[in-house]
Amino acid sequence: MRYTIALFRSILFWLLFVLMSSISSIGAVVSLPISHRATIWFVRIWAQFHRLICRFVLGQKIVIEGEMPDSPVLYVFKHESAFETVEQPMLFKHPAVFAKEELFSIPVWGQAARFYGLIPVDRDGGGKAMRAMLGAAKAALAGGRPLVLFAEGTRVAHGEAPQLRSGFAGVYRLLGVPVIPVAVNSGIAYPPRKWVKWPGTITYKVGETIPAGLPRDEAEERVWRAINALNPPEALLEGYKAP
């Protein structure tokens, strides 16, 4: 019975979310030559609608433990599902999120994402791609926007604590800004790569700010421990192992 209810809720959720995603993407693209603010507005409405249907269709409650200032720092989020990626325009006014290059090839959505100001990450693009990424990141910081990085590189199931991708160390060193790590346990109710979602509480836990300029090993381990703070304790028993 529990699965049947979750299945029905999930079907309704996906129908509504796909419909709103289509409307928002088209609206954002149509507004490209008219207004950057309009594009930002469409993206925020999309995120607001997602949170609304998570709450009232899926039965998910969202709790934020700590403060996430909307300032030019580097946020590193735990990445358990698509939930926290869609949520970013709800958490910040105009975040600059690092996103995989292939996402920008999605018709309509990719155009809107570029104009919105997401930062493409081309892992196979070499030095030129890295310079372009860092240039975009520095421009976002200069504009007062927070940067958002999912340093594990991909979605992981709740309870897993993989090492951070090596790219975090380079971004941290070259940008020279403080890091705010954020744990999230979205994988429990909004599991990755599974379309049936569940009711429950999704929690963001904001960790202690990590200053710029720390040695690589120290910065990486502090971020790793902080973003996994909502994982079961046994997930952290072995400690961080640098790539």
C-alpha cells in the first residue's frame, strides 16, 4: 500500500514537473534577447514550483540547519540526487553553479542555462577549458554571486562517502575564497536515478566556513567530513583518502 501511494504521487509529481520545466525553459529562452532578469525569474519560478510539488505532492518537508549567506564564496554541496541541483535558485538569488558540459547541449534548457550563468565544466577540455571555467567563476564572484560546486562529481546514494574529485583542489586554490560546505540527505526521500520518490524530511546542514589558503589535504578532508555530516557514522570510519 505504501509503495502504491508513493507510485501514484511520483507519477503526478513527474507530470507536473515536466510540464513546468518545459514552460519555464521556453519562457527563459524567449526572454533571452529581452531581459536577463526575466530569465532569472523563470528559473526561480521553476525551482519554487519544484519545491511546492515536493511538499504537497510527494509529502517532503525541507529543513535548513544553519545559515547560507548569499555572498561571493564557494559552496560545496553533498550530491545525493537531482533535488539539490533544482533547489539552488531557491537557496540563493542568482547562484553560479558548476555543471557538466554535456548538460548545455540539451535543447532549449542548455541555452537558458548558459544565459542564466551556469558555469560549464569540461573535464576533457584541457587548459583552455579550465581557463574559461575559472574566468567565468571569477566574473561571478566579482558580481557578488555565490559559486556552487558538487565536488563528488556525480550523484551518490545516501550513506556513501566517495572522495572529492581532484578539481575541487584546483578551484579552491586558484579562486582563493572561503568555502562553505553543506550536507544534504536528499537521497533518502528523493533517491538518485529512481523515479519513485518518498515522503520524508530532507535536511540541509551547513558546516563551518573553511578559510581560503589552507593546505590541500586539510581543506579537502574538512570539506569531505562536513558534506557527509548527515551520513551514518560508519560511512566516515576510514577517513578521507585524497585522490
